[in-house]
Amino acid sequence: MKNLALLLLLMGLSNPPLVEAELILVRINLDEATRLILKEGNKRVLAATTETIDGREVHIIKILTSDGHIQHYKIDAETGKIIS
């Protein structure tokens, strides 16, 4: 029984307790957001601005595509993820 208790104790010491991972946010500025959109193909920036929508900063980028269509991209400034 002592061996089992010692084994369990050693196993507990060899495996550190799980620690919650910290959420790391990487802020992306308007220039970086614009470059992110432009690397997806042959596009031309018509306008780029940052606005606060629903309490969060969003980069809005207006693009002219190679076939003449206009697209609007919204990028979350805190995460760098494309919203729409």
C-alpha cells in the first residue's frame, strides 16, 4: 500500500497541474489590415477607415477588384479576423 501511495505522489509531482491558457490578443492596425486584404489577389484600395461598431474597433476597407467590382471588408482591430 505504501508503494501505491508513493507511486501516486510521484505521478502527481511529475505532471504539473493544468494552468488555464492566457488569451493573447494581437492588435492589428489599419495599415496591416489593408495589407492582409491586398494579399488575397489583384485588388486596389479605394478607402480605408477605422470605426467603432458595437463597442469594438473595426477596420473598414473598400476594395476595387480586378473585374471592376467593389467589395467592403470589415476586420476586427483586436483580433485581425475578417468579420465580413
